[in-house]
Amino acid sequence: MFGDEPAVVARAFAAASRGGGGFFEHVVFAVFDRQVGRPVFGAFAEVFGRSRRWSAR
């Protein structure tokens, strides 16, 4: 995932999480983004939607 296009990775995570089979009630993962403008975090927020619980710590 390091060096891959953030939007591609975000879409892959979203697709994988939709096919979870009901095993997990909640899934949490970290989005590490130290770049100016936070493009990685922005890509994930775009794919997963801002209505979900997001924390930019």
C-alpha cells in the first residue's frame, strides 16, 4: 500500500469491508498521512463518506 494511489487503496478497503460476511460489528483502521493537504486521509474520507466517525488526530 505504500506508494500506491490513495484512492485505489481506499476503494479496495471499501470493497473488502462490504464483503465482511457479518463477522465484525465494527472495523477500525488507521490512515497514516503526513503529507501537506492530507491527500491519503482525503481519499479515504471521500470513499467512506464523512458521515462516518472520522478522527484526524
